[in-house]
Amino acid sequence: MTRRVAVTGLGVVAPGGNGTKAFWELLTAGRTATRPISLFDAAGFRSRIAAECDFDPAEAGLTAAEVARMDRYVQFAAVAADEAWQQAEMDLADPWRLGVCTGSAVGATTLLERDYAVTSNAGADWLVDARLASPFLHRALSPAALAAEVADRVGARGPVRTVSTGCTAGLDAVGHAARLIEEDRADVVVAGAAESPISPIAVACFDAIRATSARNDDPAHAARPFDLDRDGFVLGEGAAVLVLEEWEHARRRGAVVLAEVAGFATRSNAHHMTGLTAEGVEMAEAVRRAMDQARLGPDDVDYVNAHGSGTRQNDRHETAAFRRVLGARAYEVPVSSIKSMIGHSLGAIGSIELAACVLALTEGVVPPTANLDTPDPECDLDYVPHTARERDLRAVLSVGSGFGGFQSAVVLTRARRS
Amino acid sequence: MSPVVTGLGVIAPSGIGVGDFWPAVRDGHVALGPVSRFEPNPYPVVVTGEVSEFEPEGWIDPRITVQTDRFTHFALAAAGMALRDAELDPRTVPPFEFGVVTASYSGGVEFGQREIERLWKDGPEHVGPYQSIAWFYAACTGQISIGNGLRGPSGVLVADEAGGLDAIAAAAGELRRGAKAMLVGGAEAPFCPYSMCCQLGLGLLSTGEDPTTAYLPFSYRANGFTPAEGGAMLVVEDEEAARARGVDVRAVVAGHCATYTGTQRFDRSAEGLLRAAEGALAEAGVDAADVDVVFLDALADRRADAAEAEAVRRLFGDRADRVPATAPKAGYGRCYSGAAVLDVATAVLAIEHGTVPPTPGVRDCRFDLDLDLVTGAARAADIRTALVLSRGQHGGNSALVLRRPEPIQGGN
């Protein structure tokens, strides 16, 4: 018997507003949350803009002890998990059947860098002074801490782990969580991803490979996926958490089912750690497998949430992938990138995009691609420029590409009676 | 469909490659030694497990060597060894059906410390172009995929030590969904100053100064574990595909289960380990009575050891003091995400050789634990079913069951 996977809770911490409601308002209004970096002094960096969360951990309900213990990305996840768990109104008899699967690409970069600066005397000493380290530094070394903190909040005793496949981690974490349910290893899995990479080392990393936008004089219009005048992605931060639940489990307790995780697949391009091919063969393959699992064909896909990072290479890569796998449907189906509004939060963004897809299904609205003023002639699909569209959606596809060559695809469908 | 192990690639302080590793582990050699990865050593941990003989030359394309951290050098070299051991040419596998899953714990910290030093000392323009791909946790999976042309389903799991077993289970899951072969494992290179600084906070590292007594799990003198570098990669295949190409099936990955009992609450892990073991055995379709050997997590913390022994006791009941249990890692250290993968590799070798390797160094296993801890010399044993236990620093408990393959039936 196939075990189906329902989404019964949703929580978001994102640039431009915290909580699912503020997040959705931003997206449907087509507003951008990209701005000059305020989290550190970015003078001297090539890219000095980002999509930052206005996040006060105390206001968001975290205790002083939690704030001290958790790196910023863990705080995001904790708050998003609280919102999702509350919405799910979970009634679970057996904590050993409750799992957690979180995603992150770079983990506790912020805390690792802060304590590095302290213990190394601002970079002067190779042999860092361990006596100056925060007592919680060991929790920063491994992103397993992210899953553990979420597990402690919901009382999970089942499988608890983090998926760290670079920028597809947010999709892969939800996909992996769905499989834990499908394979009968859990009945409920709190799934999602978080990232807070807006720190000097991460910004310098992307400066070094010129992946990020240097449109420092016009940050509100810097994230421009599919636009001819794009110059890279804008770094973001945030978290999204979805409560995944075995379909019958949700039905028996009368839970409100927001959507179904109907398909997931990932493939690798075996091509380059950061580069993408012009053909998009592997992404197309991942999409085809995810659609197969969902038993859907190209004509069933009503919306594609693109990776849409706003690099020329990506935009052409995935446009080619969509043409390859969706055929004529690629030209009919709306394709948009919410990174145009909330930036690219690396490992978190896949889960945030899935949250947007769940809302698109429940609200019947396709979020737009902001800043798409001059379409790149090589990107010839309908990218939903500027303005959200009302549309009855039954099945949506979300894709991602990650450093390391990862190509992932998730298919969500509107909740329907079993 | 059964996932089976067909190739082993091992890089450990005890030896590079199975040919060196197995005799050292079987004979209970202690491969721990003084810290040499950085000097002087200002930290209280003075004994570690280093793979001192390993140099990337000869294993890795020099262009890739400079783009990657030592943990990825280990993973790439181990992956190459595993492929050769399995006699598997990736080009013979359907293009989208050969994937890679690695477990990770600390990522490419040494590379990361060098680059972050440049940033803080000299400025952002001095950070090199490879920091973004060398430091992050997905570096090994990505490089193994690219280096070997593997375009199948791939992943990176982080559950610290337990993640090694979770990764093997994830790879087995991909085979059940249709993949034909997977490279899976984990490697760790946690010995730069900043990484050591982070690990000290765990409060579980041994500060013993004598390599022969630094890491003594289940002993009255247990006083923390010795961290190590290294790891292992395995080739895991669909059994039919392996048999069809005429390669030896080394072991069957028969069952897995993971639980969680709280970050650094190893005292609470008894119930979690027990349930993980029971779940893994159930998936394997065998009973606790069928288990012939247990590879222990062996944190060498008094309460953690007691909790693990309690799990074993509750699993086996009256039989607990008669099931051989062992912790070969006491001889070479605990290499985080690679630790449990090395245990799985050792379990495969133990099954093949009918030999349970000892727990080196330990002579005084605590009587109150009721464990049949194999100490001193290796013990001959007919092993059909092996149970591997692992706990992660953040509270995961995982168990994996390996079974000896059934001999191919004769006749037609």
C-alpha cells in the first residue's frame, strides 16, 4: 500500500516579514525585500546588498537561553517550526513515530565566524584561543544541531537529521522527510530548512566567484531572474517549516490538509561544482522522475516555481530543462521566481519556495517574478512579470540547483479527498 | 530487491585500504598518537587518530586537490578504492542510476580556517574562489559525483556519527527505488586549530596522554573518546545487478532504524538505541537471537557506556553476556561521520573472515555492564548477522543490520 504524504502545517520566517501571512502578502504584492546589508559593515565587499529578515528573537517568542544557544539560522527554524506545529494542531500518540528533517547549506556560518574572530584575535592567530570560545560553539560545527533543536521543540523521538546538499537542501529535506513517511519510518515529520549566511565570510565567498549581484546602488531591483540586465543573485536568509503527515493519519484526526507531497526526485549533473550545463538534462530528469512518482504528465502541471537565482547560466539552464521535460506545456504554464523578492537563502530557499507553492495551491494565486523588465530573449517562457495572477492550481512543480551539481524537483498537489 | 555491499574503500589511522586496515584492526593494533597536524599544540587533547601516511598525490587530480579540503581528499580516495574493490566501472551503469550519499559532521574546516583567516587578516578580496565549494558539507558528494561521472540520486546527511548509518540506509532506499549502484560513506578531517577549539566544547574528548590508554570504552578507566580523521566509502548495489556482473556480494544491508533522545543526553540513549536496534532487526526480518556480533558506538563516557550496555542487555535479555560485542575504533579513534561507516566496513570484513576484531587497549571491561566485550585477541565466530550501533553528538541513535549473503544455490 502506498503511503501518501499530506502537508498539515506551515511556518515561515522570511525577508520582508515574519510569519506565513506577511510572507504571502509580500509575494503576492510583488514587493522586494532586498536592501543594503545591515547585519555587518559590508564596506569593502563587492556585493553589499542582501535580503535580510527583520527578526527579533525575543519578540518571536524565544527565551534568552535559547537565543544564547542557537545560531541565527536555528532561531529562524525554531520560530518557523512553532508556527507550523501550531497550525497542524498535532495530536500524536507515539513520539517515536515523529521525525525531523531539516536542511541547510552552510549551517552556523554566522556563529562560527563570530567565534573565530574572537578566538583568533581577529585573524591574527592560527592557533586560536579555545578559552575564549562560546560554550555553545560545538553546536555550531555540525548542522545536526538544527534538526535537534526543532526535534526538542516538538518532542520528536523518531529519525532526526539534517540534509545538507547545498542550495537544494530545502527541497531535499522535504523530499527526504516525505520518504521517511512513505517508507513507514515515521507517521509525522517536521520538515524544512533554514539559513543565515549574511556574514562576511559567506559574502566574500560569493564575491570571489562573482555569483552575487553588485547592483549596490539599487538594491530593491537587484534580484532580476530572467531579465537581460541581471548580474547575479542577491543573498537572502530565512526559514520555512512544513509539517508532513501520513495521509490516513491526518484524515483520522480530522486535520486540515493544505497540500500533498506527490513527487520528489534528485539527480546530479556530474559536471561542475558551481557551473550548470546549457542543456538542463539532469534537472529535466529529476523533474520527470518527480512527475512520474506523482503520476502526472506535463499537461497536469499548473505552475512552476523556478530556481530562478538570477544568474545568466541558471536562467538558461532551467529554461532549457523546462522545455526538455514539459515540451509544449513549458510555453503555457506560468513560471516564476520568488528569489526576485526575497533573495537566495541558499539551503533554506527550497523550503521557503515550497511554502510559497503550498500557499499558491490553497490561495489560487501564482506569485510573480519581480524586476522582470526586459526579458532575456533566450528565456522565452511565461515568467509572470511583476504581478501575481489568480489561477486555479491543482499541481505545482518546484525545482532547485545546488553547488555540488545537485538538481532537485518536488511536485505538490492540491489536497483532494482520498 | 536487496541492497548489497560489493566494495570497500577505507582510510583510517589503522591503515589505508582494506589490505592494511583489516590486519591492524584484527590484531588490535593501537594507531593513535600525538597530534601532529598543527604545532605547537596548545590544547588539552594531545592524542588523536591521524592518517599520517596519507598524501593526496596519486589519489586525486592535483587541480582538484587545491580546490578541496582534506576531508574531501579522504572521501575521493576512498571512493576510488571502493570502486576498484567492487570492480565497477561507472560507465557500465545506466547514467541516472548511480548516485552518491555522504554523511558529514564538520565539513572542510581546515580549508575554511585558512580562507577565513585571509578574510580577517587581509580583507575580503583575499578570499579564494574555492572556499564556497571546499568548506561546505556537500563537498564530498559533489566531488565524488563529478570525479566519477555519477548522475544518479545523490545526497548529504548530517546526523553526526549516526549519520553514517543513516546515509547507508538512504543509499539502500535509492536502490529500492530503482538506482543500480550507490557510493556511500563519510569522511572527516577535523584537525585544524579552530575545529579542535569547536570540538573541545563537546566535553567528551579524552585528554589522556598515553596513546595506549587514551580511549578505553566500557572500561573503569573510560575518560572520553579520542577524535580521529579518516572514513570509508562503500559501493552498495542492487543484488541482482551485482550477481549479474559476477562480482562477489560481500554483505546484505538488511535493516536500519534511527531514533532521537536529545542533544548530548547520552545517558538517555539506552531506550533510543534499543528501539533503533529493534527497528533495524525488524526490517531485516531477523530476531535479536539471530545477532552474532555487535559493533558498539563506544563513547567512552561512563554514563554513555552504561546506557549503551543497557540497550544491549535489554535487546538480548539473558543472552546479553554471550553475544560478542566490540569497539575496534578504540584502536584508531572516532572520526565522527566516518566512524560508523568504518564500523560497517569492519563488520563486512568480520563476516567474511569469520572473525570478531577486539577492542584494543581495554583489559578491564566493567563487570556491571554484562557485556561480552571482545578484548585482547580477535575471536573466531561464524557471523551471519551483525548489528552496528551509533550515536550522534546531537542525540541521534542509529542501528544497521548487515547479513552474510546466502550462497548461490547450485544446480540449474
